[in-house]
Amino acid sequence: MSEPGKNPELLLDVRALSAWYGAAQILFDVDLQVRRGEVVALMGRNGAGKSTTLKAVMGMLDKRHGTLFFMGRDISHSEPHEVASHGLGFVPEDRRIFTDLSVAENLEVGRQRARHWPDGSPAPLWTPQHLYQLFPNLAEMRDRPGGRMSGGEQQMLTVARTLMGNPYLVLLDEPSEGVAPIIVEQMVRMILELKSQGVSILLSEQNMHFAERVSDRAYVLEKGQIHYTGAMTELAANDEVRRSYLGV
């Protein structure tokens, strides 16, 4: 394993991450990595610790221990706004859009500066026009208040608002949970499009079929510990791991 923060292709390097809610420990020495241009699935049943892992990476928990590097920068003790300013985007499961603002106004709230990779080449740059092409539904309701959108539409808006920050890597929490099949299909296309644009994704998911369609690698989490890591194709073919930790 390389020295933390020294591999330019390794966007996110998490080592021995533990996290607590109050006195209850939820994560136990979690190690995971996300490289440039890949989609990584963090899989597990409800309560396995998937969302907690994403929140801990973003610095949203009061108590966490471990070493976290993002884009070669130590973020082990950074606040969420600092992490986001470095180009790490977070799409929470509960969406958190501004219900009184229009779609267009929600997008403007997320706008950040253009970014460049360490070698000086431009990172993906997102504009409302580009996002309306990626999410045609949003283009048709750009003046609609967020509170008058369906759950799936709000999910798309949350993703689009995050992309307005021009992230190098997006933490995407349960995108297929509780949304209509047509929205799930749009999410699949969206993730593959982001990957083609050079955006990396760490995807929290328990839908095996969804994760298999979009992911390169997978980690399986159970009771706050990593029990499996490997290529997504290997996980899909491993009946024992899927039965033991995913219930499929």
C-alpha cells in the first residue's frame, strides 16, 4: 500500500476509519480507496454503516478516528464545508433541497469555481445548461419550486446541485432508494455519464442490480466492518458473500 496522499490517481484514501454516534461505535477500522475515473460501490444491508461512512468522510460526525486523504490533502480533521471546497461532493439520501427555491435557484446555490487536476488539465466543469441536458426533467421545471417536485425529481436536483460544485469525486448515498423505476434508469445513465466525464463516485447502495450496472469495484460492509473487497464482477459471481452480507 502506498504512502497516504502520494498517489495522484488515488482521489480518496481512507484508512482505519472508526466513527461514533454518541457513545455507540458504528464503524470499526474501515479502509477504502477510490481512484480517478472509477465508480466504487459501498454495499451492505440497512444499518450496516454505509451512510455513516459517507458522513464520516465528509466530516459530518462529531467523533471519528482514522486517516483520510482526498486529492493528496489530509482531511482527517476537516469540517464539511472545507471538505466540499476541496472538490468532494456529497449527495445525501434525504436530499435536503431548498423547497422554497426554484430548480434554477437551487442549482445556483451549489455553484463553485472551476477546478483543475494536479497535472494542470481542467477537471469537469458543470453549468446549468449542461445539467439540463443530463437531466431533461429538470429542464422542463427549471422555474418550479423544489417543494413541488416528486421524490425522484428532488433526488435528481440534489445530484445536479452537487455537480454545480464541480467535484472531482461524488459521495452518492442510496440513489435508488424509494424512487420510481424510470428515475432509477435515469440515475444509471447519469452515473455512467459522470464517469465518462471523469468524475469518480463512491456509491452507497444495497440494490445489487443497480450497483452491478454502474460500478467497477465494491466493498461490502456489515456491522461497521469491511468484509469483502474486489471487482464488481467478482462480487456478482460470489453467491456466498451475497447471501451472507447482502441477503441476495
